[in-house]
Amino acid sequence: MEPLQVMVLALLALGAPAVVLTHDPLRQAFVVGVYGLFLAALFFVLQAPDVALSEIVVATVALPIMILLALAKIREHEREDE
């Protein structure tokens, strides 16, 4: 196994618990995006650039945006209820 692969796998091993242990939804959206970037780096290192590009679009961009939009909508409804 190449040193770059080991480094990316180590980042993923540290990133996974960070996603789970982050309790604030706003911070969790950011951590999920960073974790998706690490996954994309792993796919790129493993010579799967097409999967890496898909991972960048979905996990690094689309998922955090969807989480942020959902949080904004929830907070809007909470303000209306008050």
C-alpha cells in the first residue's frame, strides 16, 4: 500500500468519528462535507477519478447544502410557531 493511500485512510479513520460525534447540525453539515472530500481523495488515490468526481458533487456539495436548507426551513417554522 502506498504512503498516500495510508494517509488518506488515516484521515478517513479520524473523520468518521468526527461526523458522528458532532452534535450541532450546522457544524455537522460542514464536517460531512469535509469527510466527503476525504472520500473523494481516497477514490482519486485508488485511481477511480470518475467516482471521485461524483463523490465531490454529492457528498461535498449537494448533501451539506440540503442539510443547511433543511435547517433553515426548520428554524423558519420554529419562528412562526412562537
